Amino acid sequence: MNTTGLNRRGFTAEVVTKLKRSFRYLLQSKLNTTRALQQIEQDRSLACAEVQYLVDFIRTSQRGVILRRPSRRTEEVVADE
């Protein structure tokens, strides 16, 4: 997440913190995307328009979103071929 760019665009520190915590749910938790989105919506401390925009974007994306990096094992197999 580009926090410097968000700060330059005028996002408050509170909103940036909420977005960081939302990305932690999506990227670092052991939850799948659907459950992570549910957790974000249930967490009242993350309630703001920007976080809701992120959740709505992920839910309504027609082509999907890739939130996880491929495992290291997958990269090794592709390199061997």
C-alpha cells in the first residue's frame, strides 16, 4: 500500500491506518477473501467510506483480484521447466 501517496493526496492518518488494517485482513490473515471481507465489514473500527469502497471494488470486480503472491514452490517449478 502506498501510504506516502495517500498522505500526499490528503488522506488523514486515521483513514490510512484503517486501510492498512483492512489490507492486513486481506493479505496476512489465514482467511479466504470472502471471510476477510466479512471480517472487515464487521469490524466497526474500520468503518469509513474509503474502506467500504475497497470492499465494494473487490466484491463487484468482474475479472477478480489477486490478493496473494504465488508460493515459492510454484515459482521453483516454473523455473525448472
